[in-house]
Amino acid sequence: MGLPELKQKIQMQIENADERLFRIVSSVFDNYLNEDLSDNKTLNSKTLLEKKSDRRSPCTS
């Protein structure tokens, strides 16, 4: 299963999700981001949306 198919599958599952699933997914994202930030030794915490925005922004240096 490629990335486009996986994204579509997850989007369909989210549409049918209940509060319990959203809480689980939120915890998974929080843990993933905390590990990612720890691996990079970043001191300030970023939300998922901030990280996504950073990846899309063109480099201005």
C-alpha cells in the first residue's frame, strides 16, 4: 500500500471515528512529536500543524 492509498484509508477511518479513537490518535501524535523533538534535541515543543507548516515553507536563508 502506497502513501496515497494509506492517507485515503486513514481519512475514511477518521470520518467514522469516535471520541476514543481521536484520543488514541492524539496520544500517538504527541508521543511521535516528543520523540522526534528529543531526537533532534530541540528545546521548544511544536504542534503537528507547526511542524507541517515548517516542512511546506520555502527556505528563506
